[in-house]
Amino acid sequence: MNPIILGPLVVAGSAAFLALVIALVDRVVNNYGEVTIDINHGKKLFKVQGGSALLGTLASQGLFVPSACGGRGSCGACKVRVLSDVGPVLPTETPYLSPQELADNVRLSCQVKLKKDIAIELPEELFSVRKFKATVEKIRDLTYDIKETTFRLDDPKAIEFVCGQYVQIVVPPYGEIKESVQRAYSMSSRPGDTGHVELLVRLVPGGIATTWVHKMLKEGDSVELVGPFGEFRVHDTPSAMVCVAGGSGMAPFKSMFYDMRERDAFPDKEIWYFFGARTTRDMFYLDELRQLASEWPRFHFVPALSEPKPEEKWEGDVGLITDVLDRYIKDRVAKDKGLEGYLCGSPGMINACIAVMTKNEISASNIYYDKFA
């Protein structure tokens, strides 16, 4: 045989043999047998086959810990407190754990491999998280890069959520994406619409889930969703809500405002909603929110453009949303019942708004936010 052909064949055969040996050794040496997972001091007990990551094993038992990266250790969301010895913290975990979390033995469940019995603590609200099936009912372009995607639930009772929470959409393998992944999106629908979940998905260049939604997902497709997750929600106080968002950060606020209007919830709260964009090309729901403000006296909508073009003939506020926010808090927003900040957007926007709010005497403990990764 030609040596030029023989060489690659030998290499390929050796690699295949080595992979087979490694798989067999792993099966024999790393056969951890049956292990027990003790959750919240015996509240739930599972006997499972050892050897897999805690995150996926919990999911197989119907317990879904939030994970925006699908278990790759790149989002830091899947934190659990481990009460037993599972070995040292891995280098893949330390960037996502604070000194206090390290002291409390908080771990990333996607990085903890089940080798022996383990005891953990989970927030009990995760016990109500479920994976459920839905059908894409409608996809609508809101802007050039944001799609409103409405899912009709196969089971109208599949999910009960609080405005501000999010779900994870299960993205199947496609193209060069060889494994299923999950990504998190805030729900923009109202809890009262029990038959649907609505998400606002902005296209992120190179984003696995956003590319799938924008380029491949079609009306009539079947999908899986996991949820609800999250602690972002309206707080039951008389303090005025000062809300700021940009882009798809609109989602949780749309849910909150229309739900509050529908139920006349939190009737003592004034609501100020600041929505920032560069140009009118990035604005959406303007007519709907202006109508809501005209019909609902305690709701005030302040859209602002940072770079309006002359031909747009924009008549609203102009400037960075932080500057507009600063002016309104100083001159327009009533402070007699106190103020609370509610933010949803990029980390940079969140941090800049927190600085403005704290400068205007809104306590950091009264600022709540949903920060995009």
C-alpha cells in the first residue's frame, strides 16, 4: 500500500483504539455505582447512578437548576450549596463564586461529578420548576434584531409564574451545534394568560439560541421550555417604581405592567418606565405603551433616544437614558412614598443606572435588577 495512504490509516486506527480503551477504562475504573442525593436535609432523596454531573442528574429526576449555558461551566448560574465532601473547588468554578460563597461551600452543579453520596441545599421554589412542551404560535418582528415569539403551551396548566421570572428555551442540535443547549429569556407575557408564554429574543451575533430563533424557528414548530426561574419581581410596598430598560430588557416590564393593570395590583405604586434606544429603528411598543399611559394615570412612560436622526423628527426625550433618568428623578418623580429601582439590560447599563439612582438617594437595597450575561 502507498505509504502516503498507509500513514493516516495507521494514525486513525490508533486513535480509534485509544478512544475505545479510554472508554472501557472509564467504565470500569469510574464505575461509582449507586449514589444518594439528599436535598434540603431529607426533603427529597434520590438514588441515582454515579458518574455524571450533578446538574444533569438532578434534571433527570425532574429538578431543574437554572443554567444559561447548558452545563458548560460558562454562566455561573447553576449554584447549589453542598453539605458533604465532594472534593476541592475546581478552577472552572472559582471565577463565578464570591469569597462568601466559597466559604459557604457553594458549588456549580454542572462541575460537581457524582462519585459518592452527596447532601445539598436548593431553594425550594426550584421544586416547582418543570420542563414542558409548547408549539410556536406566532413570530413577529419588533425591530430589525428583536423577535416577539409566542408559544402555545400543550398543557395550559404547565407553568405558574410571577412577573419578572424567566424560562430556559431548549435549543436542539443544528448545523455545527452538536449538543442541545438551554438559554434563559424573561417572559413578557402575563401570568393570567395561562395558555401562552411570550419571549422577546434579540439576535446576538454568533449566539447559539438567538441564531436558532431568528434563522430557523418557524410557526408550528414544537419546542421545550424549562421554568420558571428567577427572583426579579415587583415588591409589595407603596414606594414608586423607577424602571429602566433597553432592547429586549423590555420583556419583564411588559409582563409586570400589563399584569398590574389587569389586576389593579399594588394600587399604591406610581410607575415610571424609562426605555432607552439609539434611534427609532431600535424602538418598539411605543404606541401600546403610550396608550397604556393615557388610560392608566399612575403609569408614566418615558422613551428616550440617544442618537436621533433629523429625518426621524423625534419629539420625545433625547440623551443617554442615564441622563434622562437623572433629570426626571430630580424634577418630576414624586418621592413622598419612597423610591425603588427596577432594571433590566446589559451589565453596563445596569451599573450606570445604579450609580444614578444611588446618587439620587435610592438605597442600593431597594434596587432590583435582571442583568443580562
